[in-house]
Amino acid sequence: MAKHALLIRGARRSSLRRAPLPLLHRPCPQRHAHTTTVAPTWRPSSALDEWVQREARPISLRQLTYFGRTLTESRLLDSANYCRLELPTRIAHRLRDIQTLPYVVVANPHLAHVYELYLRAFERFRRIPEIRSLDDNDKYCKVLEETLREHATVIPRLAIGVLEVRALMRAEETDKFIHTMLRSRISRRVIAEQHLALTETFNSPWHFPHAQPIHDPNAETVGEIFLKCNAKEIVGRCGKTTQELVKRAYGSHLEIPEININGHLEATFPYILSHLEYIIGELLRNSIQAVIEQRKFKDAKPPPIEVLICETSQHVIIRISDQGGGIPNELLPHLWSFTKGPRREKRLENLARVPKLLGTLQELQIPGEPHAGNVEKHGRKAAHTETSQPGGSLSSLTSRPPNLRLGIGLPMSRVYAEYWAGSLEIHSLEGFGVDAFLQISKLGNKNERLTTRATMDAI
């Protein structure tokens, strides 16, 4: 018996001596041919340490517009080199954020998958030499396009991962982490997609790069930026798309609530169209579904969705009001959280059915119909070519039924709204309806809202 006890104590001491190595020096786990990633490959990286010391350089819509108005070869190469340095810097900050999480959290297969994607992108981007010619830029653009396609899985993986590990961290910390990751993801896609759009413009047959640069006051776009987004047109277009989707989901026999638009109908502002369409699409979808489900067993005509557009010297405010019964009080405190709330299992189940997600109105689209926000009429292709290809990033979402509720639409919309210094607020009167207030900076002179290492360390 005594000998047995000594063996047990010896085994315990041995296990203590084999305590896990420090975070950055843990060995890469063994992988088998038929298994997916089970833990991230922690390893020392002096390169990551170096890039984390660099601060991101925030930009505004106005800066992006000014830079792309008179597009020359020199400016295009400057844009490429800005991307070349900025993308690995911003990815490095997020890699370090993941590395500082508890190991048991990032061993989650979904978060480990995101880490591996980011690590591969970081190693790929940091090795790209200075871009000195148009040929160099064309090669760089192929790398950007490939990386954008690969990272279409990030949003659902992040959402599933934080839901699965929410018992291992405080909900406030988890929400802060995913908000930071999503803001950074938006920032990188803005930079990459803007450069791809400028390259497409430069290579288009109607562009004359050696001619004297002339500013066209009637130009509607500069890269991905629409200079005069008309609030009424965008709400109307998103509303029509969403009404048609809901009608197909519930049946053509069901009467769909009308959308009335009033107020300052000529209000315009510079914005990235895909961001705005996503926010408006999600808000209208929520309102239409709430009204239908509130009254689907009643014979009365459904009350309309009222949209009011207000323009001030600094902002454009869009209020979307419905009479869909409001938000239940037990859900209201968790409205903006990715992890809190009573419907965790259903959200996990639905997110598992969405392997890819870009966060655009196209993901509320009906198969076989043109994208409601398609910009081909302006002489350019849509922002992502992969979004319209069979089996692309939208294949599992294009016919998403109303009951496939991911639980991330409102928090995602707020991240988009706040990115360009706007805001999104929801006011609910339970038993009656909801008012959603979207405020947009009208001048485009606000810098993107980023979370850098300096701000993280200051908290």
C-alpha cells in the first residue's frame, strides 16, 4: 500500500514537471491526415514581434476618395505599397490578440482555424517585396483576391467559436474580442478591395493613365466608394429585395408589409455601398419578419414599415419603424452581444449551416436574380467576383429562410455602422414595435475606428 502511494505521488510530481510550456513556445500539435486543426501552431516569431510594434495608419472615406480621383500609375503603385505594409501590420495585431487568450479558448477548432488563416496570410503578406511596376501590382492583386476568398469563412467560424467557449471567458471579454476582430477584418477588406477596384479602373479600356489627370465632378464612384449614396434609393432597393425574399420564404399568398419612405429624400453622402446595404437589409428584414409573424394568423392588412430620412449639416439619420410587437424584454439586454442570450443552441445550429459569410446584402439575395446593389450600371463589376459564382461564398446563404436566424445580424450591423464613426440604436416598445436609428457621417471625413495594440494595452 505504501509503495502504491509513493508511485501515485511520484506520478503527480512528474505531471507537474511536465507543465505546459509558455504560450508562444508550445510545440506544434501532431496532425493526422484525416483530422482537422485541433489547436493553433504556437511558435516563436520575431517577425510577428516586429510587425506588432508598428501602428496601423487609419484612413477616412475622404482620404480614399481624394487619393483615387486622379488615378495615375504612380498613385496605383503607392496604393499597392500602402496595402503591402498595412495588411500585415493589422493582421499581426490580431494574431497577438489571439495569442493572449487562454490556451483552452484558442484550442477551440473554430478559433484555431481563424488563427491558422491569419498566420498564413501574415506570412504571405510580410514576404512581398516593394511593388515597383504594374506587373508586380498584378501579381499582388492575385494574392489579395486569393486571400479574400480564403477568409470568407472567418465570420461564421468566429461566431461559432465564441459561442462554444463562452463558459471559459467572461461574456464582456468575449464580445470585446470578437468586436475587435470584426472591425479589423472590415478594415483589411476595405483596404484590399479599394486597391483591387482602383487596379480594375486603371486597367479598364476607358481609362487613359498617361493622359493629364482630370477630375470628373459627375463621377459616381472612386474604387469601392460611392460618392453620392442616396438614402431613399438604397432603402427602396434593399426593401424590394427583402420583401421578395420574405415572400418566397413564407409563400406568395401572404401579404407583405409595404415600406413607406419619407423625409429628406434627396439626402446623399459618400459611403461604401456594401456596408450600407448590409445594415439596411438586416434592419428591414427584421422589421418585415416581425410584422408578418405578429399578424400572420390575422386577416388584417399588415401595417407598413415607416422609414424616415433626416439630413443635418453633419449627419444623415435613417429611422426604420415597425409595428411588429417589439423585442421581448428577456432578449433586450443581449441585443448587441455575439455570445449572450437564451438562444445559444439554435444560433450554433444555424451558424453551422453557413460555412461562409462576407456580410453583404447579396447574402439576403434570391438565387437567379441580379444583386440589388449591383454596380455594373456604373461600369464596374460587383465588389467580389466570387460572390456570384456557383459554390462561392454566398451559396449557402442566398436562399436563407427567415427561420435560419444567425443571431449576429444586429451586432454585425452595429460594427459596420460604427466603423465610419456612425451609430446604430434600437428602441423597443414591447407589445407594439421597434424604432431603429442609423446615423451616418455625411461628410466622409471621419477616420475608420480601429483597435490597435496601443489602445488594447491602455485598457
